[in-house]
Amino acid sequence: MPDKTKLRADFEHPPRTFRVSPMVHGWAKDYRAQMADGAARGYGGAVTNVPFENGFTSNPENLEKFRDILAAMEENGLEFWIYDEMGYPSGQGGGMVLDGHPELAAKGFYMHRRIAYEPTHAKFRLDDESDKIIWAAKYPVDTPGIHESYVQFDRMMPVEFTAESLECDLAEKEVLYVFCVKDAYAGSHSTHNVSSFRKNINIMDRAAVRRFIDLCFEPIAQAIPDAYSRAVNVFTDEPSLHVMYVRDYETWPYALAPWVDGLFEAYEAEYGESILPELPLIFEGGTNAYPVRVRFYELVGKLAADAYSGQLSAWCEAHGCGFSGHYLLEENISHHVKQYGDFVRVMRAASYPGIDILNCYPEIYPYNVTRYAQMAVRKNGTNGMMVEICPFANVDEFRKDPLNNMTAVMGLLYLGGVRVTNSYFNGYTNEEETRWFNEYVGRLRTMLDGLPNDCGTFIYYGIEDAQAKTKPLYCSGWNDGDTLAQDSTEAITSALSENGFDYYFIDGEDLAEAAETLKNSGTASISGHAVKTIFIPKLDVMKESSLKSLAELAEAGVRVKFMERTPRFGADSGQPLSLPAFETASVGNMVDTLYADGGVFNEKVSGATVLRAKFRRDDTTIHMLANKSRADAELTYNGESGAELWNPSDGSITSIAPGETVTVPAMRAIFVLY
């Protein structure tokens, strides 16, 4: 083993900057005493903001107080993140950003459909909730049988319209579509949170985000020129498109798709063709709608990544820090589309990816909460991700054992790629317990800082299936619509996790990289990781280019297995697929395949669930074993030479021999180094 003197010292006494930072939105009157108490409890710093009261960043007195707060934190050896909003979701600036600029609010467009089976004269007038008409067209309808009516989308006839009205004649068997824009607000995340009921900005609109910067970022930079360069990062909180309704007990008159002025032109510039003939297919249609929806939501993701995460990251980096924070419903593929169009693309545009976790006890921990964001981490080469700890789901259950619940979840988070913890887990523990918890988390980062998971098992991220099937709805709920991609992905990842197998998510871009490295070097690799196994969830829709890469990899000996069946339709064509004889497998077969590979800790564990991952530091192999169960677990160390067990619970290091049984304490993690 290499000299680990510094690593040992840091493991015993983890650096303060590796520990937890609480979210502090309002300091006590004697905030210096509050900070000294936080330092005594072992905290690393805090995420904090300009005082919310009396005008937020528009009040010079608030900025002066913020200057003193930041100085006092540093006097107490605490680092700080700057919270970018007055409440949440980020982008509103306490209402300042949209004041006088309603055009910058989040927008959606909806469709009005009218069909004629005999000649008629149609009239349409905009209602008082809407901004303007953006497009209108009519199409002939084919009725081959008494039960069918098929719109002929290749025979579009534009209809003249003003911003507020239109009239046109409809012939027999013609359908009129009118598309209008309105604020994306009622029934959205903005109207269902504990902070405020304000409208939010359009995260696809660069001008809206620029005004957010001008009102919420620039005043701090002007009043405290070095504030951002002294900060770790800026924290943003749950921006989204706001076109999705979030409660299934509410029904609204408009089914909304994301909108920003210039969207139609951006689509034509991106894809070389107009979206207008197929615009109704964003809202209706069958498999013929899949290609245009995939392209549409990919574009939405690109625009949001550029306007929001990208623009804010560029500003923060120019001022000496990074842009981080977290987004919304990171653990659900369906919501990656509904909230962002393309979540991973939006995440990749941030300086330092971040997530939050509300399910803060191990029985309800969502395994993939880190794993989708880990795609952005892997692709961008950042040192892990940030997590915001929010123990808000089923609080009564969490409070039964808060310290152990949180400790169990921290092991799972760090195993999945987290390296920085910001937290609302404050006030649940006494001073001694808090200090111990901070040291425990600090040891997790000490061991894993800068290290990616060393893993050759990959799971395909089938976002195109969700994009193809996403249709705006009049009522909703967190789990509405087609969830095949999400459900089948969870089936695989839950089975792998609970049997102790690590994995990375990959997309079509990664498969192309694997095929290219195979061609150039004879070995398939993704982000420097050798590709051994690829599992594909049960999808109806998949990109043809991804399938082509998979065929090349399978032919070269990479283990490629589809869950139960292969996809049925191409994402680019919408046509039925004709595929080579790919191998299909049950989830159980996938797990058995990995067991057959053997390994140092590759064994079934009785009576407990232990997640496992491997890392490399120089020439040392590090195995992390995270026990999510409320009972101790025992595994056999099957290495060929002696090893060391590094215990983050107390900072101890002990020797273990080949064949020796290793105990992983309940709701704790350990490291084995050799």
C-alpha cells in the first residue's frame, strides 16, 4: 500500500470543510454566538442568504448585514454557500424579478381542437387568462371506418389569426387546431409549497434568468466584491418549467407544454425542419407522435440548460465560485421530462451537480436519487455531487430514530456519488450526537473525495421512452402517465442494489463512446471504465443509434441483456423495429449473472441489505460496504492478501486476514482497503 499518513490523520480527524453545513435562512440576533455553537458541534459551515425581510437584495442594510454574517462565519472557521433566493423555487427574487415584467414568467402553450363533419364557420377568441395565439392550422381528416378519424398531418393548411382571435371556414372532415400561450402557474409546484405562492421565471428564457442575476446576484457582488470568490458555491433551489400539475385532486382547463418565445424557430434551427405541421402531436397521437416529442423535449432541455444552469454557472465561475444546488424530483425519469425536458442535460450545465433527499430513512430511500445525477458527474468529471438533506417525508417515522436513520442514508448517498452535504437535519440531535454525526460524514468524504465508483456494470437511461410518451394533461399528480421506463429501471436497480452490485447509468452518447473505443483499442470503455455488462430496462421506445451501438458491443463480447423484451419502436422514426437477436432476461437472471462473476465481497447476505461499491486510490482498492438494515451484517473478505478495515463510526483502523468475517454494523458503512 502507498503511504497513507495524511489519509489516516484526516480519517481520524476529518477536515471541517468535509463535514455537514446546515441550511440557515435566518440567523439569531446574536449570530456570532450561534456560529460559535455550530463550530463546537462540528459543522463545516452553512448555506445562507441575504436577509429576506425588508427588501432582500434591494435593501443596502440587508447587504451590509450579510457582509458581517459572512465575516463572522469565517472568524469561526466556517465556510459558506450563498443561497440565491428569497424562499423557493429559485428565480423569483421574492417577486422582484417579475415585477413589471410579466412576460418573463414561466409559460406554457395549450391546444384548442375543433372538428367538423359537415361544413361550418369556426370562431375562436382568446380568454382572459392567456397571452396570445401563437399558431393555427387546419387539416383534412381521413375516416376509413365508422369508428376512426385520422388527421392528415402532412396536409396542413395554415389559418390566419391575430394575437387574440381568428375565424375560418371548415369543410367537411376538417379539424382546426389553435395554439395559445399562458402563464404556467396555477396547479404547479409554485402553488404547492411551503414558501410562497408567487409566479416564477421561465427557465428557458435567457432574459428572465439574466434579470434574476441582475436583481439577486449582482447587488451582492457590488456591495461585497469578494463574496462569491470566498464562497464555496451558489445554491439554487428547485427551479423547473412549471407546466406540470402536481395534485391529482385538481383539474384545470389547460393542458400545457413548455413555451418560450422563439421556440418554433429554435426547433427548425436545431432539426432543419418546422415543427408546425406536427405541432398537434405534442398533445395527441399514437406512435406517430414519438419522434416529434423526443426532439421537442430534447430541445426544451437544451434551452433550459443554456438559459438557466449554463448562464448562472458562467456568471458564478466568472466571479470565483461555482453554481450548484438542486432541482426537482431528480429520482424519476418521467419527471426528468416534465420538469426539464432533459434533466441530465440541465444538470450537466451546472458547475457542481446537486440533489435533495426527502426520504431520509433507509426503508424508503430511493436508490436512484444519486444515480441519475451521477451521469452528469461522470460525464463532466466533477468531484461528486452535493446533497441537500431534507427529512420531510413521513416525519413521524423519521423522528423515531433520527440519528441512525440519517446515518444509514448518508452511507447510501456517499456510495452513490455524494461528496458534499448541506442539511436541514438540524435540531434532531444533541450536541454530542451532532458532533459525532459531523465526524462520521467527514470520514465518508475523506475516504471518497475525488474518487469515482470503479464499476463495469451499466444500465441504459431510457429517457427517450418517457419523452416519446409525455403528453400535457389537465390534471396530474407526481406519478401520472406512462411510467414503463421508470418502473422497469427501478426494478433492475433495486435488485442490483439490494444484492450489493454497483452500477452506472448511461445514455446513447455513452454507448457511442463505448463502440468507438472498442473500434479504436479493442476494449469498450465509458468515461474510462471498462464495459463488462449492459442492462436495458423494459422500454417501448429507444433510439436507433443506441441499438446499433449495442449490437456492435454485443457482437464483440460485451454482455448485453434486455429486461424481458426488446423495444418496439424507434425514437427517430416512430416505426416498428427490426432488431438482431439480443438476449433478454428477467431481473433475477441479471442478478444471478453478476453473482457468477465472483469478487471480494460478492456474496448473498442473510438478514440484512448491504450495498457495495469499489473505488481506487493510487494502487489501493477501497471497498465501501453500506448496511441499510437495522441489524448487523456479516460478509467474508475473500481477498488474496491482508486488508484494513477503516471504520468511519470512530475513526479506527484494524487489520483483517483473507477468509475473515467482516461485520458491517446496522445502519452504518465501513471501508475495506487492500
